[in-house]
Amino acid sequence: MARDGIPIAGLEPEADDQADRDVIHLPAVLEDQLELAQRDPNNDLIARQTRLRLPAELIRDVTLATSGLLCRDVGGPSVRPPQPSKVSDEGYSNKWVESQGRDRYRRGVYTWIQRTTPFAQSVMFDAADASRACSRRERSEHPLQSLTLLDDPVFFEAAQALALRLLQERAGGVEDRIDYAFLLCLGRAPRPAEKDRLIRYYHQQKNF
């Protein structure tokens, strides 16, 4: 392949053809992976990579993008997403003035970094210390992360926005909207057991 008549190393015409074939064969690859997972659920054969959690900044970004709230503007000043007031009050009495409007939902790369009181949500999901160089991030799993996903204002608003998006963008009954929710959040259709469980939960909450 060449750009402005200049050959580019590693980008030959057949590379594009291979990429096209890879996309076409993707369903077959996914089917093979599913079969392997069923044959070797504990990965004793070490034939597949362990799933890795998203970095701290992307957890919030993906949630906002799925809900439809993410502000995709590029450039501009840093913003201060919502967080508990006690976080800043206990850190040398720094005031964290929450951004309003679309700035409330900007990408994590625009979040204000304050050394004395860093953004609590990022710290919860192992964001790197901005005051030091970091060659590799650590990944932890603990109950406070689950509580953050349940109670943090950003995730609560995103859940509400996702529900509204499902109502507005997908006609039909609850089963159709469950299918659409899985497509938006996970990029796949729900398995029968997952769908049945959510339908039962929906009716339990509706009749509560």
C-alpha cells in the first residue's frame, strides 16, 4: 500500500484483503471460542486469555456512552464530574465544584486532576497516581467497587438514561428491550437463562 506514491512498510494490499476476511470469519471465530470455553471452562489448557477489567477512566466512559449521555466534544478545559462532597471537604478543605450541563458527562481524559484529593471514582478503580510515573497499572477487585457502580451519581444517572433510551429507541415488549439492552451493553444477544432471569425480575419489580 502506498500513500502519495510512497510505499508504507507493513501495509501491503493483501493486508486489507486479510482484514476483510477476518471480519467475515468473525462469527466462526466467536463460535470456536464458545466451544472451547464449554470444553475447558477452567482454562486448564491455557488456550485463552483471562478477561481484564477496563481501566478506571474507561469504566465511566463506556457507561456514559452506552446510556447515550457521553459528551463527545474534543478539547476545552478540565471538568469536575459529580462525586461525594466529603471527598473534597476532608482533603485540605478543597472545594470540588461540580460541572453542569454537557460538561458533567465529558470523557475521563478531561477530568480535573487534584493531587491532594484525586477523583474518588478513579482511585476506586485503580487509576494511576498522577504525581508519579506508572509503567503498569494494578487491578484490584473489592466490594467498594460494586457499591460505586450501584450508588455513584454518575452510574445512577446513566442507568436512568439507558432505561429511557430503551423505551425511546426500541418498540415492542420487555423481551425486545432486553435484547436491545444486551446489544448496547455487551454487544451480543442474551442467553436464554439470562433473558428468563431478567424477565422474572422485571415482573417482580412491576408487581412489588
